[in-house]
Amino acid sequence: MSRLQQKWLVISVGMGVVIASEGALMMMATL
């Protein structure tokens, strides 16, 4: 795996975590 691919993998996983946690906060806020 190249360094660039590794960087994008880390970024995409980080984004996924941020989106998931924001979604969870939204769900809690609406309850």
C-alpha cells in the first residue's frame, strides 16, 4: 500500500467516525 492510499484511508475512517458520532448526538437530541 502506498503512503498516499494510507493517508486517504485514515482520513476516510476519521470522517466516518465524526459523521457517526454526530449522527448519534442528533438522535439523542431528538429523543
